[in-house]
Amino acid sequence: MSRLRPSPSQTVGPFYHFSLTVKESLGSMTGAEAKGERIRVRFRLFDGAGAPVPDGMIELWQADAAGKYRHPADTQEKNPDPACCGFGRLATDADGACVFDTVRPGPTPDGRGGCQAAHISVTVFARGLLRQLMTRMYFEGDPALADDPVLKLVPAGRRGTLLARPDPAGTWCFDIRLQGTDETVFFEI
């Protein structure tokens, strides 16, 4: 009988496509009655060589259009939009892409009396990662970007990696690069 050996970390997962991402409905983060601007966001996940990652998983968390999270830790004195769950999860396809339908989130309190610019919190799971990666997606052209306290922590030359841009059809497009040129800024949380 041969002895079992541990696998190297480069072979970690992924097992998302047959376990955590079977519900494609998690790509629709709002109901038809949700308040606010309806948006579509297309994520594309790339490895260090610029190739698409076809077996990753993208998880999103966001506030509703009024800037309220549907979570007990959000103590703002307003009710969350019951038609906006604020959570989404999808696997990436052969092109490393996945598309979510949601509403544009509102600005959220920064805990110091100011506000954070509208953003979506993004978690990336992919092969070879021992831990998930955390980043944010902001909206290009938002005037509140200049005052966002988290974005101010990012060197000016790297902030563009956190900006989604609209395509001609109006879909917001956000590329996530795991390594290399224009690597996305990831946060330690």
C-alpha cells in the first residue's frame, strides 16, 4: 500500500463550479421592486500571464441604493430595501467572466462622520489561492471618489485598478488581475 502525500498549495481547488456556484440566481442581487438605478456588472478574472481564469468564483457584497447594508452590523437608522439582498456569488466562465444584475449602491458612512463613495466589495476565490482575495469596485466618474477614505489609502497610480468602466451598452466592466502588470489592488481584511 502506498503512502499518501500532501498536495502542494498550487493544487488547492477549485471546486466552486459543482458546489458553491450551482445557483445561478445568485447573479441577480435584487428583485424587480428594488429602489435605485438598475445596473449590470461584468467581472473578468485574469491570471498573472493575462489568461482568463475559467474556474474562479466572484462573491459580492454591497449596500442598497440608499447606502444601507442588509446586515445587523449596519446601525444606520433607516430600513434596508427588502428587494435588495446585497449579496451575489457566481463562477467564472471559459472567458474568466461572470455577470451580476443589481442596483448601483449608495454612499455609505465611513464611521468618522463622512461617507465612502459608492462601491461593491469583491471577494475572489481561485485555484492556487490559499485564502480569498478582497478588493473593491468603484464607479469611474463618481465625484465622491476624491474623498473616499479607503481609496485615499491606495497610491494614486494604482487607483485605476479599482474602477469599473461602462461599455457602450451601459454594462459596468471590472477586470481583476491576480498578478503582473496592472495587478488589482487587494486589501488585507
